[in-house]
Amino acid sequence: MLNELKDRIYGLYQEVNETYTNGNHDSYEFHRIEFNKILKEVHSLGLCTSINRIQEVAPYDKGNFMSSAVGGVLSALATKNMKYDVSSTEINKHGEIKYNIRLLKDCITKKKDKSEIDSTTKIQSTNKDVLEHLFKKFHLVSQQLLIRHDDRETLEIDDEYDVQDLMHSLLWLFFDNINDEESVPSSAGSNSLIDFIMKDESIGIEIKSTTAASYTKKNSTKKMSEQLKIDIHSYKEHPQIEELYCFVYDPGYNIKNPIGFEKELSEQGENYSVYVYVYPKP
């Protein structure tokens, strides 16, 4: 709707400027009515409310038709074919319309339609933003899955594979080409498997979880740190990974100082960057 209003405002702006510049001031009343009609629609959207409607010229300030009336009366046909002699007040009113339509044009140009806002938001939401949001909300999603009608079967997060399965499903909401458990050759000759690769975005994702019984509050931080360091080094060899995202699912809050843990393992380089996330946080 806003884009349609913009088109009408720009069209009226050009028309008013052209007629005013050419001295065709007898069109001012049509422009005044059209301006007020558009302004009402703009105000209904809560926009440009500081711009006021343009009032009509008082009858005694209006001009006359250039003709001599027979018997003091002008016939409708004669009036139709005569030139209207605008008054100085009406010329000034035309100038007021010209000024106000410019104000409205400048005001509306700064506004964006909802569709434009949505489009801009999507553009500004980077892959990093999307993945951060997924990691942050993952625990809420996993908990919601436990609440099903009639106690039907569901996915319960018991180990790292469960985390991978749920994350794989969520990734399809935002990415079109996802490869899972792809082999990554290492310099030592052995291969390791990265959980997900989005080749179109040059992104790799590694999933970790502290839900297994072998992870305790005492050993989780050191154990997970050692594993991630090995993975981060290995995946650097993959030619199609420029950004590696490591998600550590820690529902039991076993990782001590998760923010410090993330900062210690994350790194940003020219050709290879690593982002580590631990969620949920206490």
C-alpha cells in the first residue's frame, strides 16, 4: 500500500511543479483536493502527521471568468468555454500546494513498506545470525517436543546423535544444501567426520553434547575443550569450509564459565573462522 501511495505522491509532485512553473494556476483546486485525499491515506498509516491538510480558498478571494455577462448572467455553456482568471490568493494557494507536496514526498521517501522491511531484514540476517539463533533456541525446542498430545512418542535428547538429528531438521528451515557426516582428510592420514557442511555457504557445523554419562561437572569443560581443539584443527583442512560453527549442547550446565569457554576456542582468520557456542547457559 505504501508503495502505491509513493507512486501517487511522486506523480502529483511532478504535475504540480509542471503546472506551477508554466503558470497554469487554474488547476490548483484539483491538486488541492487530490493532495488532501492522499494525505488522509498517509495519516491513516500513522505517517507524516506533522503535515496538515490544505484549506480551500474563501469564495471572496477567488478569481472570475474573463467574459462580459449578458444581463449579468453567464450561461453554463458560456462558462465552460471561458478562461478562468485566478486571483493572487489562488496563485499563492497553488504555491502552498507545491510546497506541501514536496514536504510529503520527502517525508514518504524515508518510509519503507512492510514488504521492504521484511526483505531488508532477511538480507541483513547473516548466516551467523541464523545459526546463533538456532543454537540459542535449541533447548527450548527440545523441551517443547516432550509435550505431545495424548503422550505420543517423541524425540528425547539422550545423546549426541539425538542432538544431531534435531539440529539437522532445524537447519532445513534456512539452508537448501546440507551434507551430513562428510569425511574430512587430515594431515595424519586418518579421516574424521564433520556433522554438517553447507557447501553453498562454505560453512561447517560440529555438534557436541554433554548429555552422555561420561560427562560430569568435574570433567566436562576440559574434556570438551580437548575434543573441540582436535576437531577445529582437523576441519581447517577441508577446502570448502571457511567458517566452522561448533555447538555444545549442555542442558546440565556442566561447562564451567561457558562464555569464557566460547571465547577461548573461537577464532577469526582471513580464510578460516571458528565460532563456538554453549547453550543453554545458566
